[in-house]
Amino acid sequence: MRARLKPWHGVLVATTVPLDDRLAVDFDRYAEHVGWLAAEGCDGVTPNGSLGEYQTLTEKERSALVRVAVDAAPEGFTVMPGIAAYGALEARRWAEDAAEAGCAAVMLLPPNAYRADERAVLEHYREVAKVGVPVVAYNNPIDTKVDLSPAMLARLHGEGLIVGVKEFTGDVRRSYEIAEVAPDLDVLAGSDDVTLELAIAGAPGWIAGYVNALPRASVQLFNAAASGDLATALPLYRALHPLLRWDSKTEFVQAIKLSMDIVGRYGGPCRPPRVPLTEAQASIVREATEKAVAAGGR
């Protein structure tokens, strides 16, 4: 296992948010989940990301989830909340809220109200960087329609606006391109289904989704891949990949929550506009989860 030098290194879990039958946030259950992930070997959590259904949360809920995570985190366990927002001023307020809560870093998408141009993206990150909390950019052009290209990331890093990037394009070639133009920028695995490839390429961390359901196997996978132990990593990756690829599908939140339910963790429902998986989708997730567990995943 490589040394964890910075708070955004290691396996950070983009946590789901537990909702009860009335779709209210269950904060006690969330605190328990954070503690359990720490006990299972994870290095931190990222509340209020896409997997955490941040778009459907009230301001009070978003702020409270960060504080619940900080209170539940053991010493050395990172809480790096997502601070995505339609514009820079709102994102800056969330960065300030995270700083007040004692968070070591934050994760920030580009402005997501429209397809922002290069100038708007730069100003977005410049405004949030004023808070002084280390910022990990989140590149997800699939959903935001804004691609943080290697050249753009190099500029953001060169200005001191970001310390890393969660890479979610699924293109494993990006890691090498980014390293050429911004060698000191930390490129973190962002898509679960290319984790092994990015770890081999040198990713110092993984901001992960399916770890919510199978943390111990996932941490073992990342650490083995990062240390070059492919004899351990490849069989685990093959066993988990039918699940990991759901992280890049539209229904990723529902799939991960269903797998949590299957393994005995509380996943629960999602808030609208997300709807339950179809019977066929649920059957695929259930079979893949059961196979992964039978193969030793947990």
C-alpha cells in the first residue's frame, strides 16, 4: 500500500445518502455508515456528490450531512464534501461551509447550469479557490457537458486553483496526457470501472461509488493495483467489474443502493427524479452482487 501523503489520497467513498420511507434523510444511519466505512479500511468520504443525490437535498440537509460525517470520522479520516452548484457564488458558500465544519478539502464540478465556456470555468474555480480550502476538480463531461481537458486542468493547477482531479471520462489515456502537461496534479480514479487501469497509471486515490456496498474488497483491489500486485488485483477486478461498470450508468445510484441492501447494508430508496430500477435491471444487479459476495467480496 502506497503512503497516503495528502487528505484526498487513498480510497474516498462518494457516499450514498440514506433516506427513510418518507424520503427524509436518516442522519443517524449516515453517521453509522461513515464509521463503518472507516472500520472497513477506507480513507475518507465525499458526501454531497452525485451519488449522494446532492441536487435533491435542501441547504440544511447538505450542511448537516457534512457535519455528521466530520463528527463520525475517526482521526485521520478525510471528509471531502462535494460543493457542486449552478454558479461560483453558491459553490463558494458551500466551500466556506465545509471549511467551517473542519473539512480538509472539497470536490468541485464546473458550473453545471449550462455548457460553460473556458472563461466561465476559470472564473468558477478562481472564485471558490479564494476560500483557501484545497480543491479537487471533478471532470464529468458526461453529465455536465463541460470537459476539463488536460490543457484546462494544467491551467487551473498552474494558477494554484486545484490540487487534483476526479477523472470520470472513462478514458484511461487521459491520465498520461494530464501527467505530461501538469505532472504535479493528482489524478484520482473517478469511474469505478477503470480503477485498476488508473491505479496502475499512478493514481494516488480513488473517489469511489461501489465501495459503499463492498468496501473491504474494493480497498484491497485499489491497494493491490497501486502497488503493482496484479496477481491479487486482477481476480478481484474481474469479480467486481460487473458491478463497478454500473457506476457509469444513468441508474448508478439505484444500483449501488440495491447492492447495499443485498449485502445487509441499508441502501434504501432515492428521491425523485430517480425512479426504481426495472425488474430486469434489478435482477442483473442482484445476480452480480451475489456472485461478487460468493467470490469473497465484502
